Amino acid sequence: MSRLLHHANERYNGNGEIQESQLEDCTERLVTLHKIIVDSGEVVRKEDSLYEVEIFPGVSVCDVIYGDATKLLSHDCLASFRLMIDQSPILNKQHLDNASTVGTLGLLQGGSANDLTSNDDWVQLVRLDLSLNAKSVKDFYADFSAAFPRLKFSNDFPDCMNSFDGGHAPYAATITRSLASLNDDWVENKNGDLPEMLRVFSSKSRFPTSLEGNGARKKALTFSFSLDRDRSELVLCEPHMKLERADIQGEYCYHRIYFCPRAHDGFYDKILVGHAGRHL
């Protein structure tokens, strides 16, 4: 099973929901979102009859990008819209049958959780897919950059996740929730008290988070992070989130996510994650 993204006819069928004066803004928003998704390596498809869908009464998608209604968009916006639609591959029944998680794009807002209108919607869809669908550890990790854009992972990934008891799969939803919370909820106060910051974060994330108490173990908690293709840097990741339950109710575990709580030169505004898996 796979994730499926496509331009849905129903999200272009205006039915009075969109005015001509709004078309440029709606198109720019859509093109920007489409580019973010495609740049992440995802394929975004389109329904075969999309060109025929009427955005306004008597004005189809084809009219806007090739016909008499091209004047409704500025030159650059029109070129981007045309390229986006034309280069999106055709959606077929097999794609839908094989899809485990489906997200739609379009000019209109849409009415369901999987109707994407912003980058945040795309991030949430990837996280949902990570939580629900079994993947190899390599494919699971491949989605981390899209799902957790503030996080940077050490060179121990993805192999370290094989150290979860029984592999990563029984903990996929737990791993996703914990990393999502670290991405969304961790706030660094440069002059703040670290134990207090960890306490606040524990309350927000609902994952107990603390410092390693044994100073002699710093070497074991130091991880290599790539600066570029040829250079890496060693960083101490002492605080750890405690993952104490598997996805199956009643199953307990003793796993950890180790991270660096402070901004680090060379990695800009990234939160550095050293390890996810067995307690080190």
C-alpha cells in the first residue's frame, strides 16, 4: 500500500464558491503547496477529466490555462499553474486501489482532513501515514524530513531504530507522536534552566523527558551529524524522551529518543536527534 496525492476534480468545481478576483491568490497558494510536496519526492497526480471541470460557470480549467480565460491570471501565475497541471501524471483506478492514505489538492478549500490547503496539512498527512502504515525502517525514515522539518537526525539513523524490541513497526505511531511533539513543542530558552525546560516539555508532550544522571556516559550519548557530504560533527545529546508504551494497548517498553536541547552552530535552527530505540 502507498500514499497517494492528487488534484481532485471536486476541488476545482467552483459552484460559486470562488470569485474571479480570488483566483490569483488561490492559484498561487495551490502552486506553492504543490511544489513543496513534489520537492519532497512525492508524485502528485490529477484526475483524467480535470481540464473539463468548470472553475466558474462556463469557464473550465482548460479555458483558464489555454483558452479565452487566460487573462484571469498574471503571466507568471498562469505559467506556473499550466506547468503544474500539465506535468501531473494521470490518476487511475489502480493508484486508488493501492492507496493506503489519500490526500487531495485543488483551488477550493475542501471539507475533509485529507484535503490539503497548506504545508501544515501536508505535514499532518505524512505523520498520519507514518502512524498507520507498515513500512521498512528505510522507508519509514525517508518521510522524516517532510514530517518533522525542524529535526535533524544523526548518522545513526535509520539503523538505530532496528534496536526497538521487535523492530520499529510495533512503535510506529508512538515514534511519530514523540518526534512530532519534539518538532512542534520544544522551545529553547537560551538563558533558561534546562531541567525546567524539560519539565515544561514533558507536560506538553506527555512523554517524560529528563537528563542523563551519569556524567561518565557522555561518550555513549555523543552522535555524529553530517554538516555536508564530506564533514560531520560530534554532538552530545543527553536529554531523552522516555517511550514507555508500544502502539498495542497493554504493551510496555523501555525505549528512548535522545536529543540536543540547545541550538548548535552549523545546524542553524534544527533540533538535533541522536538516537531513537533501545535505552543507551
